Amino acid sequence: MRRQLRSFSVAGAVAALIAVGGLAVSAAGCQGCQGKGGGLSKEDLELAPKETERVFSASFARMRNTGVWRKLLDFRDGDPSIKKDYDDFVQRCALDPAKQIDSLFLAFPGVVDDKAEFLVILRGTFDEKKLVACATEQARKDNADITSTQVNGKTVYQNTRSGGAYGTFLDSKTVILGGKEWVTKAIDLAAGKKEAGPTAKENAELMALVKRVKTSDAIWGVGTVSETTRQGLSMDPQLSVASTMKAVLGSMDFSTGLVAHFAFDLAGQAEADQLSQKVTQQLADARKHPQFMMAGMGQFLDKVKIEAKGPTFFVTIDFTQAQVDDLVSRLRGLLQSVKGQIGSQLGIGGGGGGGEPVAVPPPTETAPPPSPAPESPAPAGKLQLKPPSLGDSNSK
């Protein structure tokens, strides 16, 4: 898990959180974190150390009762095995994540070293005794154990097989997970101890990025891009145009469908213009691809806006709920179709024509003539909208 946490990127983290149902409340103005129901009076950013250079947040509270949320619940309940595992977890651990977890906040340092420091703040309603008992039971099944120690009046737990990951309950509504040093600092910062040092809110560079992102959206994140990542981009012909990227910020909201805003800071206006032109051309090429058109996916690219202003490259996506529903249906059909094709090639599953064909919603565009077929690569290989990983060392 630590390795996954290190490799933080806006797009990757967003995708992961959407897959499990989204999490968290806005950290920069977290109204749900202001001592509600006896919880902490400090914001999440006030519990993270000044060394924090990348943060990510999402919101159950804002996502609940949206179309996207309902689809996630339908996905969970639509698969009997997933539903059973979920219900068993709720029963064993006295925790229903979809109902009881209100927030998750992730914080990462600029330099990732052997200390593997990071911080996760979960807010909601937690039963410490039952959760520790549940974790202990699972640890013993894995031939491990849960150890505990006292740190400034709080019990800090560790799975003997988890390496450098520690956890504590600040109160019945706040759980802290992370590296030993940052968990200890969070405990001290929550208690208002001056010796804990400055907080992330005193990191001027980080807060300048936070002020530029929509922290009221359901999901948001900001972070600097490391020199190592820039060097990697420079060696990729498709991504070298983004090799001067300095920072990434973005947010997503689902109250009316899907509205997303991403911004990428580059060295200057020329670099931002060049990246804008590159991505615009890639979108145009993808839209003309026969497979893309036959699946009716081109219409969704019309809702993607690309522009450059000064040294910053912007991507904006705006889908209605009907378009989100349509997109999900088409993607599900495409994934099932690809899975069937792979199974057929490997001689497993429903290969060789056995099994029902997967229905993909009819396209709304006219497919190109059958010949000659363009030789452009598949859109997945052309379209490079994913921000780079922000988890490398030597970040500046």
C-alpha cells in the first residue's frame, strides 16, 4: 500500500477513489471537520506537517445522492460476491464505509525516502474497540499481529507486517494513518503542541496551489511535479511537450453530472501553447478513429475544452447526468467486448462464438467508409490526458 501511496497523481488518485465510491471532505475549508459532533476543531491541513507538498481530498457527503453515487452503489449491489464481502465486512467490523466515512485526506512530502512518510486522515463515525478487534482477527489470519504503543496520550497501532504504516484514533470521529513521524506530529498538532512544528497551512507554495483549486468540489488535489518526473516526460515522444511541467491541480464534482477542471503549470506561455496544440490534435485524431466512432464515443470529446493561458494549460470537462449514464453504459459494453475478444483469442470463456454478444448502445455518429481504413493508432495510445506521477523524489 505504501508504494501505491507514493505514486500519487491527480488522475490516478481520482480514478482510484471513484472506483471505491469516492471519499472525503474538502480540506482547505472543511465545514464538516469543524468540531461537528465532538470532532476535532482543526482542519485537515492543520494536522499535516509543513513538509507536505501534495494533497488530495474527496467527499462522500457531497457525492451522496448524486447519480454517480447511486451507480457506485448499484455496482456494489449488482455483484452478489462483492455485496456479500461488503456485508460481511460491515458485520465483522461494525463499519459501513458508504454511510459512516465522511472524509479522507491524503498528504505526501516532496521527497520520498526510506522513511516512507505520508498522512491519511479519515473522518466519520468509528468504534475503536470493534475496529481494532476486527483488524487483529484479520492480522492473525495473515500470521501477523496488531501491536500498540502510547504516544502523547493516544494509542498508536501497527500491523507487524505493515512495515512503516501506523494508525491511531484521535477521537471517535477521526482516524489517522501514516508514517510514524507524521502520525506523531498529527497527534501533537491536534493537541496544539508548539513543539510539533509548523503545519501544511504554513507552506506558502502548497497553499498558493490550494487557493487556485475548487476545494468545494467533491474531489480535488494539488501537487508539485518532481524533476525526476520531468526527465521521464522529456524522454517520451508523446509527452516530451509536457517536460517543463511544474505543478498539477484539479477538481471534480458530480452534482449535475460530471464537471472537472485540471490545470498544468509549465515553464511559460510557449510551452503551454505547444501542449494545447498537441492535445487538441490528439483529440481530433481520436475522434476520427473508426472504432471510436462506431462506439459512439466521439460525442463525449466535444465536451472537453482545451486552452492555454499564460504558462498554464487547462482541461475542462462538462457532462450532464444523462451523458455520464450514457458514457458508463458504453464503456461497460466496450470493456465486456474486449474481455470477450481476449477470452476468444485465448480459447477460454465464451470464445469461438459461444455466449451472448455484448450490446453496445448505438452510435450517434456516422461511421467512415469501410475502406481505406486510416492507419492511426487506437485512441488509447494517442490520447495522453493523464497527469504524470507526482510521487518521485527531488520535487521542486
